[in-house]
Amino acid sequence: MRIISWLYFFIGLLDIAVEFTGHKYAQYVTKPLLMPVLITFYVFGAGTLVKRDRLVITALVFSWFGDLALMLAAGSKLLFLSGLVSFLIAHIFYISAYLMVRDRSGKILLKRKPWLALPVFAFIAAMLSLVLPAVTPDMWIPITVYALVIGTMSIFALNRYRRVSDSSFALVFGGALIFMLSDSLIAINTFLCHGTLYMAGIWIMSTYIVGQYLIAKGMLRNENPD
């Protein structure tokens, strides 16, 4: 497990170095390796795969599809939308996995304190208010749907509080927020800065690599509350 973790972050560092040096062709080697290594990490960590594990693995597979589509997009709206759809499906599978909790006693955080979801939706609303005016009308619906889904993914991660172990909650919720930040940086760089955001690739990949790892590691600790 530890060796696979080191391998994942080593490949991640290579990919970030590729972004820094501008050797884009090397990214065709590093980026496609990230999710398969993380899937291997998860499978070895899980042992016997239950339904929750299969949902997480499926989310990682669709994330891999999204990585490939965005890597090859290079100005292609079709490939960009394909990547968007792949990640949207990945988030839906993550949401489904977050619902697989053993504690079904009714201690649901957002039923008791729904206002805790407001910061996430406020962030999503702020991002949409910035991005939508900068894109053509045909992109409004896909971008809005994607933003709402990733916001929902983060809120469902929040809603695992005290229904799983504290470590599982913290890792998954932290990973979900970092993943949301990564996607937000993609939107800012693509639609607002037109690819000129300073060191965009480094920030996007750093947050993506860490976010996905934290979610996977946290879901492996999805036991009963501490």
C-alpha cells in the first residue's frame, strides 16, 4: 500500500514537473498513469470489494476517461465536453459511494444543520456568476449542471460527518473540497484567463492529485463512527 502511494505521488510529481518545464508530450505518459495507479492502491487497500468499493473504483475509472479527454482536447469543444461528462459521471458515483454508510441511525448532519451547506453553494454561485458571462450560451447548461453536481458531491461528503470514522470523514471531505478547487481553477483558466493563468497547470494538477488521493484513502476507512 505505502509503495503504491509513493508511486502515485512520484508520477504526480513527474506530471507537475512536465507542466513546469513545458514538455507537454511527456504528459501523455505521466497523466494517463495516475488513475490506474490510484485504482491499484484502492483495490489492494480494500481487499474484498463491496458495493461501496466498486462505486469508488468506477468513479476513478471515469476520472481516467476525463483525464484523457481533457489532455487531448487542445481547443476541441467536443473533447472538452467529453471530459466534463466523464468527470460529472465520476462525481455521481462518488455521491453514490458516500451514501454507503453503516450508521443509518438518522444522525444526518444536514437535516439538523442545513445551513452548513450554504458556503459550498455560495462558492458555486460565485463561480457561475464569473464563468457564465464569459462563455457562449450553448455552454451555460453543461457548466451549470457540472458545477451543481460537484457542489453536491462536496455536500454529500460533508453529510458523512459522525456516520463514519472521523478520519474517513476528514479525508473524504477535505479531498472533495480540494477536487472542487481543482475544477474551479480549470474553469478560471479556460474561460476567464483563456489559458494564461499563472502556473495554472501546476495548481490544477497538484490539487487534483491530492484531492483524488484523499477521497480514495478516506473511503478505505469508511468504518463505523469513532
